[in-house]
Amino acid sequence: MDLQAIAFYLLAAVTVISGFLVITARNPVHSVLFLIMAFFTAAGLFVMLGAEFLAMLLIVVYVGAVAVLFLFVVMMLDVDFTQLREGFARYLPIGMAVGGVLAVEMVMVAVTVAANGAAGKNAAPAAPVADLPNAEAIGRVLYTDYIYFFQAAGLVLLVAMIGAIVLTLRRRPGVRRQNIGDQVARTPASGMKIVQIKSGEGLSE
Amino acid sequence: MTFQDALLLARPEVFLAASTLVLLVWGAFRGDKAMGEVSIGASLALFVAAGFAAVSPEGTAFAGGFIADGASIFGKVAIYLISPVAIYLGDRWLVRVGNGRFEFPILILLAALGMGMMVSAGDLISLYIGVELQSLALYVLAAFRRDDPKASEAGLKYFVLGALSSGLLLYGASLIYGFAGSTHFDLIAKSIEGGATGTGVLFGLVFLICGLAFKVSAAPFHMWTPDVYEGAPTPVVGFFAAAPKLAAMLLLARVLSEGFGTALEQWRQIIVVTAFLSVAVGAFGGLAQSNIKRLLAYSSIANIGYALIGLSAGSAEGMEAVLVFMVLYMIDVTGFFACLGALSRNGKPMEQLSDFAGLARVRPGMALALTALSFSVMGLPPFSGFWAKMFVFKAAIASGQWPLAVVLLLGSVVAAFYYLRLIKTMWFDAAPGQTDKEPLDAKGVAIASALFCFPVVLPALALLEPLAKTAALAFGLK
Amino acid sequence: MEPIVTTLVFAPLVGALIAGLFGRRIGDLASQSVTTGLLLLTCGLSWMTFYQVIWGSWAGQETFTLAPFIHIGNFISNWSIRIDTLSAVMLVVVSSVSALVHIYSWGYMAEDPSRPRFFAYLSLFTFAMLMLVTAADFMQLFFGWEGVGLASYLLIGFWFKKPSASAAAIKAFVVNRVGDFGFALGIMTVFWMFGTIQFAELFPLIAAKAGTQWTFIGQSWSAIDLACGLLFIGAMGKSAQFFLHTWLPDAMEGPTPVSALIHAATMVTAGVYMVCLLSPMFEYAPVTKQIVTLIGAITALFAATVGLAQNDIKRVIAYSTCSQLGYMFFAAGVGAYQAAMFHLFTHAFFKALLFLGAGSVIHGMHHEQDMRKMGGLWKYLPVTYAVMVIGTLAITGFGIPSLHLGFAGFYSKDAIIESAWAASGKNGIASFAFVVGLLAAGLTAFYSWRLAFMTFHGTAKWDSAHADAHGHDDHAHDAGHGHDDHAHDDHGHAHKPHESPLVMLLPLVALAVGAIGAGYAFVESFVGEHRNEFWRGAIFNAPTNHVLEHAHHAPEWVVMAPLVVSMTGLAVAIYVYLMNEGMGLRVASRGGPLHTFFYNKWFFDELYEATFVRATRFLGDVFWKIGDQKIIDGFGPDGVAAVSASVGRRLSKAQSGYVYHYAFVMLLGVAGLLSYALWAWAH
């Protein structure tokens, strides 16, 4: 067993374990931290495959942005976690059973496939050109063959943006907001009203 | 193939994307008061795109990611023509409830674009992106009325469960890619034919089917449907009960026939199970419903079951049946939701079954339209629903799927109960009071689709059937 | 020719439709005028057709196909009109009696509030009957058969508010179903055997296939006997023959004109007509012919004996009809189809006359039907009395054999009795029929004169009868036997009996003329020397069948016998009802076994009640309460509905609204589908 194999099994094992811990950890902050751990190890796997650009992206985007955002959300929302976990014990057995069935089936399939021959025997993905940097290799297909997917993905992001705006930007009636411009532009004429009050009648307003 | 040729093939989608951006900028500058203009612009863009699609040449582009063939053209024309109806209904409806925002037509436009991508998908990547584009737009649309807690809940549920289904879909796609060595349908088919991939790729296929089954709301991935139908704004439900179902159905048909045509016997068994479950859940689940929108949700589950029966035939005839069925069903369901959008009492929309009591005396026109639509969805000849079911039935029989044909009949019988109950309530129960005057737009659409159910369907079918037949041939099944 | 016969067949239908659909709108008078007018047109055209077919230019058989009816493979049936001597005779009988009954009903039904409906039914009946007699294949025959059955049902139950009328209508319908079932089976047998149901194609095939045998339950059965036997069951039902006769007396619940038209002159003779029409088949079915003879003879005797003891004026005539139909059948059975048709022809006149006369009496007595409450009416209803006597003379077959002169019944009945004698040489059943024919002739004379004497002679009992009508012993005794109190009689007895209006008397007089002269005028044509030119092959006699030939050479005692026995009957009737008035009642009240037996109609209703009705009801209860309610409904509609509803409730309960439930169901679905797929692929 060479070094590469040891590194692979280590990283893979840590990924799986931390993935498991994400859903079992009692403290949600811990869950997010385990998620970050999983991302890191997955990035390590990418590096081992020679895809260092993807590895960096994973760390920058997922760890740097997504996971940190998660952390913020988890910390900012005052969620009663004990209440959330109330049904955990009740649902655990049946959930485990379903998960177990799925796992067994996947193992079965993996074993069969492994026995019958490796995956993708007849259509192996093209090997990267030796002297081309990772990012460049991706760029070459991303803007040529995959231009359609690339642009479409852009549209998906656009929808996400529009959605975010539609769902959050709204004017609720009855909510008073400060309008500095109005405040500054106020004159005595607009700010005051002089009313004649007859004695003994008061103001009806 | 040059880039220009590729753009020419994708002209409807390119045009739609460009118009979306233009309209978005226009709306952003003009604000919500531009909603009417944007709606008109979006409708026009859809019509133009439909025109482009109709005259589109056939071929594949973008390294096989985009397919323009008979089936995709058929689907696109249908989708791009039904979407303006949704814009029209939704626009008026939102204005009436005081929630008119220009993003609504934009989102419909983007959803339609996503559907266009779905029906043209020739690759797992474009499949996924198309599905996501469509779904994201729909999630937002479902929650479009942020002030309505039910709508927000519906949108959130739809989103969370949709994300789960996307996960399943992606997982399946990655398994397929892993085992078959390609994301391209043709190459997947070739590798399956080679026989090296074995169970692994089919395993991925099951996940893929599960993900898509969620999108068409087939059992057992239907759970979101009643809640979302009930909570989301009525015209929006009308939209996503119609076109997205067609798109997802077409996509499913294409993946199964082009990517996995050689594994027909294997995927048929899964489709048979989902079809059976869908019909059963749709037929029985509807029995206990008192909310019309929930009822229609179950009805749509059952109808998707019928369409899946056609799919399970695994023949060109079956695909033709699916296409005809979905188009006819789309028109029925649009009419139904137009009726629901039109009817209100004292400003409150009529959604409970009991609200419809005595409608025939208060609003005979709407009651008549609803009755015709109910008869149609029930599958009563000579209404359009009957022809739809007949096509499916014939295809199922022709391919030897006797048990499913029987299930179709039994499901129709059970489901007939709730349509008949609606009709009985409308015609024979005492009215609790006057209803509000129905808006012209929704009423017009309702009556137009009722008229389509009968008698327009008869000449229309003569036109539709040959188109569907040529379209079905594109799937390459016998 | 074609437009004429088409018009005459469809005119009653037009009348029925107009009166039936628009009767309320156009009013009573218009409805009556339209139906009666069209019927008169039909009647006139029928006589013209009759004349033309027999003596005129339309010689021979002709069939006009109007439209296709059923065309399925070899099974070809058309709407058509077949004109030959047989159908021409029936056309005349049906349309004449029907026209007269229409006219008569103007008077008889004058007080009824729903006259348009009545006349529509009458015309509908006439149409169906005309379709029946002009049928050129079995399907149209069946159509007419069922059509007259329907009209009969509607007319018996015309006063549907009266429970007894409704019950009688249902009884008639149900008993006829038994016969119709046989008839339908017979048609199927014919089609199976010959591959056609067209008479014109069928008849030439018979001689070749007559010997066909079918094996069933290890026995060989003559196919043609089977077919004819089944068809004869249909005839038995329609013509109220023994075993299936029970509906006819009850059918008297209908208005009297209906009884005259349907239950005396036309519909009930349809069975006889069918046997004569199918003479080419029956001639090759010797066994069935024996059965026909036997059943006919038994019916003739049975009905005559029952008629002796009845007190309801209409029922007596009803049993008399039954008995006369028996005569016709045994005539056909011994091979004298011509004699059967001849009796059918004359019987139509005098029986319609008797019924309408009885109707006139009932009308005059304000809807009293019990003869025991009549008597001495001849002074009050002179015309009715006269025609009733003519009718009675006709039915008893009064005539002078040596002069060959007599009333209508004389010729036809004697022809039948002589035919039976002629056939009896080599045929035991025919001998039986001959004896029965003589015996029944005597009984006929007795009960017919009994009717006349009880009604028109003796002391008037209607005055005193009125005083204690409802306290009378016999009345209570009667009530148990289905004799009904007429709903209309409350206004009646205060007045004296009165003669009927002219519109009712005219048909009576017309029929009286027929009852006197129809026999003399047509005897030579129907059964005499000219019969071959008259029938022109419409009735088939096998080469070996010389019954009529022999009948003409019957010895003197055979010719004289009917007169002797009927005179004996008359004498007894005079002795019992004129000279010793009240003797009949005394005999009745003594309740001797024979009288009880006859009075209760040989206990047939009770027998059927005890066997068929009870057994059927028991079987029905079993199927209904256990089979249908418990098993079919329980597991079927009710059970399925309950299960569906509970499944629906469960499904909607599963719809909890929690996202994680939904997600869990999805995952469950994935796991389930995967497991299923793996399992399915492995197999």
C-alpha cells in the first residue's frame, strides 16, 4: 500500500465520518464545523485526482462562503434545538432502517459492478492534456462545448437573484421608515397646522 | 456545426433569454407599474418563441446538449402557447389582490425557458439545469404572495422538497455518469448496449426517475402537491399544474427512450409501479378532500399516473398517447384553475366544496364550464379527457400492459366520484348566497377551455394527433 | 300498391303519435278524431287490399322492403310489408275490429278524463298488430309480438290507479314473458338450423332439412320439432292456451273495448296466425303438431268448463275466447290451418260483438259486471239484446246442416270438428280433439245462453240488488276470488239501466252483420272448393295432408252432432235459467266439488301461486337478501365504497403537513423503488 492509497483512504474515511457527524451532532454549530471538515477532505480528494482548481474552488466557495453563511444563520436564528430533536429517537429506528436498506443496496450494486468490471469501461473520460493547467483546461471546454450549460447556469443564478428580491423586498403597510430627505426638507408650513378652537368644544381630530 | 447553426437551432430559447433580460431591465427601471407592459412583452416573446420553435430546423447542438427534434418542437410550442395564458390570468389576478409586481411575468418567462431547455435536453447536465431553472422560478412563484402565510409555507415546502428531489436527481446523474462514462444520452445508450455497465447505471436511473417523478408529482413523490396547490396563488397553481408537467413528462420520456431505450424492460417496471401508485393515490386521496384545490392536486396525481401508463407502454404509440394526453390535460386543468380564480364570494375566493353549492343557479355559465371540465377530466365521452384516456388505454393494450389498462379504468371510476360530487353540489344543492361578479379574463379562459373540451376538441384532435404521432417518432421507439 | 299498404300500416302509428304526444295540447276531441279517422282510412285500405289480393290484380304474394332493421353477418332482418292472402285476411280482421272499437270507444269512454291516452294506446296497438301480421321475417314478427304485448299491458293497466288493474297488467306481461322466451328461443333455433330468418328464404329449405336430428343429453331430438315446439310456446303465451292462460281472465280489468279488440279479436289470435303462417314448418313437425292438437283440445274443454261457473259477464266471455282459441289450435294441429284461420276470422266478428255487447250492458248498468245483479234487461236495452242474441247464436254455431245455412260460427266450428274427425282415423289425439270439440260445443252453448238468460231475462235483480248490494252474501264470497268492485259504480244504481248511445250501437250492428254473414260469404273461399285459389300457397299443406278433403266427406252424424250438442246445451240452459230461475244460484251456493273446481278455474291461480310464484319469490329473496345485499352489495358497491372512503381518509391523514414527513415518504419511495427494481431485475 503506497502513500497515495493511504492518503485516499484517510481522506475518504474522514469525509464519510464527518458527513455522518453533520447529521448526528447535538450542537448545530458543530454540525456546520463538521460540514466544513467534510469540504476540506473532499478538496483533498480533488487534489489527489489532480484537480487542484476544483479543490481551491471548493474551499473558497463552500468553506469560505457557503459554510460561513450557514454558521451565521445558525448562530443568528434562535432555534430551539432541543425541540427540533424531540422526535429524533422516535424516528431513528425507521430512518435507520431505510438508510440501512439504501446502503445495503448500494453496496450490493458496487460489489456487482466491481466484480463485473470497472465503471465506464467503454467511454473513459478524456485524460487532461499533460502540460495544461487545470483552470485552463476547464476554461477551454467551459466556453466552447459547454457554453450552453454555462449560460443556462447563469440564468439559474438570475432566477435565484430575482427570487431573493421578490421574496424579501416588499413594502409592508403600516411600517414607518425614516426618510432623511423628507425630514431635512420639512418647512414650518408643512410641519405645523394652526387651528382655531372654539371654547368649550375641543378638537374633534 | 458552426456556432451560428447552433444558435439557429436554439433560436427560441436564445430569443426568450434575451427578451427576459430586456424586460427585466425595463421592469427594474419602470417599477411595478410596468407590470402590464412587461406582461404583454413577455406574452409576445413567448408567442414569437413558439413561432420560432414551430419553424425550427431539426438537429443537435452544443456538443449534444441541445436537441431540436419533433418531440421538443411539439413540447415547446405547447408550453410557449400555454404560458401566456398563465401570464394573462396571473397578471389580472395579482392586480386584483393588490400584489401586482413586474417580476411575475419575468418568472413565468424564465420558467418557460427552463421548460424549453428540459424538452430539448440531450445531456444530463442540460437536463439538470433545465429542471433547476424551471423549478427555481416555480418555487418563487409559489411564494409570490409573501403576505399570505399559506403561500409562503407552500413555497418553502416546495423548495425544500424540490431541493431533496434535485439531490436525488443529481445523485442518480452522477451514478449514471460514473458507470456509463458519459452524460450524453446517446453515449449512455451505447454503453448500456455494450453491456458493461450492468446494474450500476440502472441504479442511477432509479434515482433519476425519482427526481423527475417529483417534478411530475407522481406517487410516492407526490406529497408536496396537495399542500402546494392549496397554498400557492390560484393562477400560479394553474400554471404549474399544466406546462411543467408536460415538460417533465417529455423529459422523462426522452431520458428513458433515448438514454435507456435498450433497458426498456428494466425501467418499465419502475414506471409501472409509480403509475399504479399515482393512479391509486390520486383516485383514493381525492375522496376525502373538501378543498377544491387539494382535490385538483389529487386529480393531477391521478392524471400523471395515466400519462405514466402511456409511457410504460414503451412504444411510439405510447409516447404519442403521452403527448396527446398531456396537452389535453393541460387545457383542462388551465380551465379548472381559471374557474377557481374567477369565483369568489364577498371577496374571498371560493375554495371549499361547500362554496360551490348551488352555483348553477347563481352563475350558470361558470357552473356549466366547470361541469364540462369535470366531465372531461372524468373521461366521459365525447369530452377531451375521454380521448386522452382512450389514447393511453389503446397504447397500454397494444403493448400488452393489461393490468395497467384495468388500473386506468378502475382509477377513473373511483375518481369519477369526486368530480360527480362537485357537479352534484353545483347543480342540486342550495346556494348559500350570491357570488361576486366573475372577472372577464378568468371567465373567458374558463369558458374557452370548457369549449375546447367539447366540441372544439374534435377538430383539434384531428390536427393534434398527426403532430403528436410525428413527434413521438422522434423518441426512436417502435 | 306499395304506397297503399305502407299507408295502411303506418297510419295508426301516426295517429298514436299525434294523440299520445300532443293529446293534451290538441284536446280530447281532436285526438279521438285523428286516431279514429286514420283507423278508418286503414280499414278502408285494408278491405281494398283484401279485395285486390283475392279477386283483383294484386295476385299472389308480394313483399315490400322498407328499411334495414338488423344486419349482422348472416342475420338479416328488414322492416318490410308482406302481402298475401293470410296477411290480407288478418289486415281486414284487425283493421275492421279496431276501427269499430275506436268508434265504439267514443261512447264507452266518454266520461274518462284521459281519452287521448286511451286512443293513442289503441292506435299503437293496431300499428303493432299490423306490423305483426305483415312481417316477412321473424324479427319483425317478434317486434310486432312485443309491440302488441306492450300495448296490451298499457291498456289492461289503463286505469292504473286501480290496484287490481295494475296487478292484472303485470300478470299479463309476466306470463307473456314466459311465452316470449320460448318464442325467442324458437327464432334462434330457426336461425341456427337454417341460417336465415326470412320466411321467403326459409320455407323452401324446410323439406330438405326436415330430418335433421340434434343430440342433447344422449337423446336424439328432431330439430324442426324442437323449433316448432319453442315457437308454439310463444303462441301459447299470446293466445292464452292451457298453462299460460291465467292472464287472460284477469286482463278483463281493462276497459271493455280493449277486451273486445285485444283480448278477443286480434292479439290473442296472433298465436293461431303464427302457426298458420308457419304451416310449412309445422307440416314437417309431426310431434309438435300432436302437442298443438292436445293443448288446443284441453284448452277448449278446460275454458268451457270454467266458463260455466263464472258470474262476471266479461270473464265468461274471456273464458269463451280461451275455449275458441283452443278450437283454432287443434284445428291447426290436425292440419286444417284453413279451418283455423276461418274460425279466427268469424270468431273475430262474433266475439268482438259479444264483448262490445257486454260493454253496452255494463255501460247501461253503470259499470255493473256481475250477472247475478242483472236480469230482465231486454226491455231496457233492446238493440243490445238483439245483437247479443245474434252473437250467441253465432258462437254456439247455430245453423241447419242440411240446408248448409247458419250463423258465422256454424261454418267455421263445424269445419273444425269435421276436420278433427277426418284426422282421427290414424291419430288418437285427433280423436280426443274431436270428442272434446263436440263436448265443448255443448258447454259453449250452455254458458253462452246462460249469459244471455241471466242478463236479459228473468226477474230484474238490479233494483233489489242495489238496496243490499254490499251486504249480499255472495258478494263477500266473491271478493276472495278477485272479482272486483268497480270503482265507478257509486253513481250508478240510482238510475235505471239505459240503452247505449248510437255511436256504440252502430259498431254493434256492423259486427252483427259480420256475425250473421261472414261464415256464409266466405266458407267456400276459406275451407271450401275455392280454397286453393283463395290461399294461393299462403298456407302450406303437406302432400299427405288431406284433412280438409276428408272433412268434406264426413258422415251425416258427424255433421249433425255439433247442432245436437249445442241444442242440448241450449235446452239445459233454458231449463236451468229460464224455467227454474234461481236453480243456478242454488247449485252454486251448495258448493258442490265440481262447481267449486270450475268456479275456481281448476285452481290454476292457486297452483301457480303455490309453486312458481312462491318458489320464485323464495329464490328472489335468496338472491336479493343474501346474494345481492350481503354478497354483491357487501363486497361490491357498499364494500368497495367503504374501503375507498377509508383509504381516502388514511391517505389524507398521511398528508400531515410536516415537511420532514414528506421528505421521509420520498426517501421511503426511493428505497422502495430501488428494492423493487433490484428484485424485479433479478427475476
